[in-house]
Amino acid sequence: MKKLYLSKELLLGGAIIAAPLCSLVMTGVFQNDMPLFPLLIICLLTLFFRLLLFLKTGRKIKEVRLTACDIAVALFISYIFLRWLLQREDVAELSIFRWFLFAVVYILARTVNHKETLFSALILSASLQAVVALLQKVGCLSSLHPLFDVTGTFNNPGPLGGYLAVGLVVAVLLYASSFRHWSTRTVLKVASIGVMGTAFYWADSRAGLLAVAAGLLMAYGGKMKFFGWRGRAWCVCLSVAAVAFVCILLFAYRPLSANARLLIWRVSSDMVMDKPLLGHGVGAFEKKYMFYQADYFRNHPQSDFLNVADNVTYPYNELLHIAVETGMCGLVLFLLVAVSPFVFSDERTLKAVLAAWLIFAMFSYPVNVVPLMMNFALFTGLCRGKTVSVLGVNRIFCGIAVVPLMGLLAVCGHVMLFFCESSTLLIDVLGRKVRNVEQVDLLQKLPLSCETYCMRGDIYLERKSYGQAEESYKVAAEMIPTRIRPNYKLWNLYLLQQDTVNARKMALHILAQRVKVENTFSIKVRGRMKQFLDEID
């Protein structure tokens, strides 16, 4: 039986190590999301065989100890599932499978007996990411983003910084006691922390830096005693002031990036106010946000945020993300999940790592990054806390539970094949090999952006649906007012329709338009507009 438990933990640990590496073997438009399905299938199979093992043992009843966190997770996942079933819009199916993965990893983590195996797997995984990042920095490996030298196996440095932050906090807390007695193992532990720390520095993640500070403060802040209780309270006040000061410094460090987040939070708050109770639906943020950004700039044409406007897929704040998609109901339930381990658990290491993850989630998008989502489920599941109820689970219940597990496995396989096929078709659409109205619906599988709406207009234009093409180009132009391409496409459309009045207005608008960065394309377009105006005047 011990070997069976160990094999289960090794399998889960292997999934933790493999999670950040899966994207390397995935291709296509959904490259960063596709690892979700094989990892979910592996975890489901592990849970499936655990149930079969219980049925095979012949035991009639198995006691299940429920904690406050178990109840909070059950309520939250049930609400997410019901909200997804009841929403009418055709939104991203990937989002609901992320929460399925969270639930399955949480259940598996609740049955783990040897937490050290999973901690070691996480540290090993973070160390591998650090090695990849350092090799990218020295030029031995290529980065996965054209604008950044260091990304690890992620698509940009942000998730890498969050992953290394979590790994650093776990490593420091686990290895701190072993530094008193130096040995070969101690040297290896120090080396792993050093490699992670160096890669973390090159990742240049402000959210990750705050996460590390929060995790270590949670772990060691309670040990600071100067004048009894008042001394500890004074330390807390100083810590809060220090964190606020660091936030101000980090804001000043990269003000454009910080202002971009402020714009996203401002527009996202409009989404929350529009549907405050139940939200817009699971996965709706990436399908609706850009419409709200277009409305914002339509109402605030001289906004100070014009220069930082861009395509947005994530809100860079998971509390805001959950509030947008599931409303205040979902947000309250998620807060119960997040707070329960701190209230009911005595696991100092796990609470520190959870604090680091939650602080990172306030400024980034870990729910949309499969490895970081798995980490959250893992840490929450390992923080068991006090038992509030004991349930007797019999073999009949386990036999019934096998059926939905098999169904979910089949659905995962089907959806994975669907997204693989959709990815191939979308590559044809993006490469202009396919141009028909049916592909407009396929474009909805992609996050909403200025470019996808321009593609939508191109498809309608080739179908000679000029009214729909014009509408698509106008919406694309309003999404990011500093982009010239949508307005240039509108100008070409007016020329095609021989509408010189609107073409002239658009040419004047392009010449006066503010752009974020003046490049070769914008210079050529402005030159073409001047030539056009000279010809008609």
C-alpha cells in the first residue's frame, strides 16, 4: 500500500515537473493552452485508478475528513460549473477546463501523505526553468518571445517570474534548517537557490519580487518580537508601509507598464459594474474586454491612457478577473478558498507559499498559466486544516463516481482534438489561405483583439459585405485608437466604394492621429494620405 501511495505522489510530482515543459512540444495557435488537456487527463486517470483501487480492496466504508477549505472549494467549483452551464454566450471552453484541473489536483493533493516529494518536484521544476532562462540569457537557447531575452519555457517573463518566486520561497523555507550543517546536499541546495535567484533577477518581474517578499514575510514576520504583542503589531505596520513603499518604487521603475495595468483595471471595473452579481460568464473576459476598452476611448477620446492602450487578454488581477467573469458571488466564494488555509491551517511553509502566489495573482494572471494554476491547487490542497466533519464513503458511491470521471476523460479527449483541428484551420485563416464567412465564427476561438477584428473585416470585404466590413474596421480602430492599420483599411474600403467624402475625412484623421510608436508602416501610410489629399484637392 505504501508503494501505491508513493507511486501516486511520484505521478503527481511528475505532472508538476512536466507542466511547464509541455508547451515545448505543443504547436499551433493554442500552444500555451494545450498542455492543459494532457495534464488534466493524467490527473483524472490517477484519480480514476485510486477509485478502482478502493473498489478492489473490498472495504465497505472509507472515512473522508472534510475541512473548511474542502467545503469552500466544493462551493466555488460547483458555482463555477453551474455558471458555465447557465451562460448563453459561446465563450472560451478552455476556462472551465482550467477549473476542472484545479479541482482534480486539489483532490489528489488532499490524499497525499508525503508532501516533501511534491515540494522536491516543484523545486526541481523551478530549477530547470532557471537553467533554461540562464541559457537563454547567454544565447545558448532562443527565447519564446521576440521582445524578451529570458522567458524560460513560458511565452513571456511574467509567468517565469511568478514560477521562480514560488520555487524560491519553497526552497528557502525547506532548506533553511539544513544550512547549519554543510554537506554535499547542502551545496546542491544552495546552488539551486542561487540558480533560481539569478534567473529570477533576469526575469525582471515586479509582481514576482512582491510575491517573494510576501512569502518570506509571512514565514518569518511572526518571529519578530521586540516589545511583546505591541512590538509584533509595530512590525506589521512597518511591513505594510515597506510593501507600500516598494509598490511605489516598482511603479516608478516601469511607469508605462504600470499605467497599462491601471487602464485595464479601470475598464475591467466597468465590466464588473455592468454585471455585478453573476458576472459575464466563465471565460468571457478575453471575449468582451476589448469592446469595453473601445467604449472607454469612445467616451474619453483625450484620455491619458491612449499611449498605453493595447490588446488585452488578461486583467492582471485575479480577484478582478473572477469578479468580471463570475460576479460578486464567485468572488466571495474564491476569497473563502483563498482565506481558509490561513485561518484553519498551521502549515507555515504552505501558508507562506500561498501568500506569495496570491500576491503575484494581484498583479498578474496565474489562473491562465497551467503550471501556476496547478501550484495553487496543490498548495491549497496540502493546507488541510482542522476537520469539521467526517463522511463515510461506501463502494456504491465510488462506483457511481467512476462514471462521471470516465465521461470527463472522454470530453477532455474530444475537446483536445477539436482545438487541435481548430488550430490548423486558424493557421490557414491567419495565413490568408482561407477566406469565407464561416471562418468568422472560427476567429471567435481566439481572444478578441484589434487584429482579429481587422481579419474579420477582411473576410467580409472579400465577400463584398461592405457594411459589415466597415463596422469591423471601425470597432478595431476604437479598440486601440493609436493603431493606424484599422483606419487605413477603412480608407481603402471607402476608396473601393468610391466614397471620396469619407475617404478624405479618414485621410485627415490618419494624418492627425496619435500613434504609440512611429514606424515604417505608419510613415508610409501618412505619406500615402498626403498624396491622396493632393490628388483630390
